[in-house]
Amino acid sequence: MSQCFKAVPLFDSHRPFYALKRSTLFPEDISTVKTFVDLIADGPVPEATDDYWHVKDFLWSKCRRSEATYNAFRSEAERFLLWAWCIHGKSIALMKKRDIEAYIDFVVNPPKSWIATQVCRRFESKDGQKKPNKNWRPFVVKLSKAERKELLRGTPGTDIKPDSGNYVLAQKSLREVFSNLSVLYNHLVEEDYAFGNVIAAVKKASPHLIVDVSNDSVKRLSALQWEYVLESTRTRADEDPVWERHLFIIAGMKSLYLRVSELSCRSNWSPKMGDFYREEDDWWFIVFGKGNKKRKVSVPVDFLEYLRRYRLSRGLDGLPAVGESSPLLHSMRKQNPGLRARTIAMLAQEAFDLASENMAQDGFEDDAKVLLATSTHWLRHTGASMDVESRALKDLSADLGHGKLSTTDKEYVHADDRERAASGRKRRV
């Protein structure tokens, strides 16, 4: 296996990818992609152009509605093609069970030359053309959020730095590899390009998959951690009106069980203040969620205080009017209609960091470290976990947007690990 990385990224980002006609094979502004695929087709894999065409058609067919879905499938399909051509020397249409097993071995332990130490753009623009970023690789070594913060702070006594030799594929990521490949091969079989889908058989026998129940509970904040996040952010907002936006975001995601994408401005949806509406004495919020499905979420009375104060900080009166078109989350740049998911996550993280500092100062150092690793999705889980005892399961499930009650039951109705440990601590031998 060659240790030298000579491949190039194959597919552009979501918007330019779908700006091309479906029948157009290669983008005109990235000539290196055609050159690379032609080189492979003239050499080790004559079917490379057909491979590329069918994977491109798969992405076009399956991922148009969601940029996040596109990014996930693109990453897996791209590195699968590059491995098949550059390492394995075989068309993806001809893969058999042992070939897929070889690919799984590869993604679990890729060569260092295929691993980047930071996330990079695939292409860099120059003179109307896009050139492959020389630092891009199909794999990226990841530090935990807490480790990244220690690295940025330069904490004395720590030796934390990205190193391609530290690459480890998480079990969740490995399961996603199997899932993404299975969806790809279902498409290839439907298009009569592949003979069958052996992914399930490979997954069943894979020695790399571990059934792990040691840490299967949802990630959530404790009551103390949430109190610090809320109070720290509210205190800062009292001092600096700019932080009213931070406060509204963390209160909304926790109280309304929102995903970060459901607050963000996307190509097919821009949340507005008018998405809040009143029916008699009850307030509701319209959410555009996963699977391009709308749902309405009940709004607790306590949350209206945070909605009012955020609106006041923007010069808006009272509570939202019917059909109000003001962006739900305002951008500091007037040309932007709302906030993207990355910006929302960044603002929430600033609130987590502030709370972490305050907790550490008050002596809660272990809890403070947990907050360094917290993500926005923890807020959704925190709200649901705290409310599951006081709400009917069907109501909670509807507000969460779960299609089945069993999903809500599985995620939130379980023995708390601390209670479980306490009850088991005094067992006798």
C-alpha cells in the first residue's frame, strides 16, 4: 500500500454541486477532477468514469433536500471511490464481500498520508478555477472539544496536539460507514450498476464493531450545569445586550427541544418571528425539521419572558405578530437574513464556556470540564430529559418530532445512571 497521497477531492460543496445540470458529468471550473478520473480510467480502473457518474447521480438523487445529508454521503462516497481506484485498483461495481471487508479494514486503520490534522476546504479558487487544496485528506484526526480548548489555551503541563498517528475511528462513525455504503449500493443495484448489496453481511461479521452499553445514555446537562449555563448567560445579557441573542438561543433550544438546524437559515427555510403564533391562551412555534417535515411545538409560558427580552433588544415590541417576517435570529451583517447553523453553535458554545469558567471558579471543576465538551444537541436532550417525568409521553414525543413513541421512550425513559449506581453501591457479595 502506497504511503503517498496523490488523489484529489472529487465533489464540490452542496450549492455548486446542484448548480450543475444532472446530465453534466464534470464541473467546468474544476478541471483537475476530470483529469484525475481520466487518468484512473486510462490506467488501473477502466470503469472509473462510470463509477464517478453513478456516484454523482446517487448524490444528486438522494441528497438534494439536505446539505448535511449531502456532506455525509459525499465524504463516504468520495473516499470509497479514491480507495477503490488508488489503493484497491477495482471498480466499485465489481466489489464483492471480501473487497468491502478490505475497505472497512482500511477506514479503521488508514495510512497516515491519507489523514489530515485539521478540517480543510476541498478546493481553493484562483483565476476563475478551483484547485484541490494540497492539505485536504479523506480522513481527519479529531481532538475532543475539551482537548481542542486546552490546545487553544496552551494550558501548562499539557501536551495536546493534532497528530495523524492519533487517528481513531469512533464506533458511531464506523456504523455510519456501513449505513452510508448500504444506501449507496442500494442505489447502484436499482440502477443495474452493481450486482448486489453485501454491506449488511459484512457488518454482521465485522470484528471492528463493538456492542457497547457502557455509555448509551443521551448526552445531557445536569440540573446544576443547566442552572449555571442559564444564569451565567442571563447575567451577561443583563450587562451586555449583545448577549440577549445567546440567551434566546440556549433558552429556546432547551425549552423547545430544538436542533441547531431548526433555528438556522437554510436554502429552503428561513425561520421568522411569525413562526411563533397564538391560539387562544396557548403559544406555538412552527419548526421545519428533519426530513423536511413541519411540526408545531408547544411554547411554555416561562419561555415567553426570554422571547420578549430578545425582541426588545432588537427594537421589536411585545410578542410576535401574526405573519411577522422579521428573521428569528438576527445577523450582525445586514445583508444576511438570518444565522447559519455554525454561527448558532458558536454562540451557544460561548455560553457554555462562560458557564464553565463560573463553575470552575465556584469549585465545581469536574462539572466545568464537562461543559467544555458540550454541544448544542445536549440542550435538546436536557430539556426532554428534565420534562419526561412531568409530561405525557405522547405530548413530549410530538414536540420532539419523533415519529414513534418508542423512540422517545428509548431515549428518555430509562434509569438514571447515578440513581442506578447508588442503588447498586450497597449490594452484598
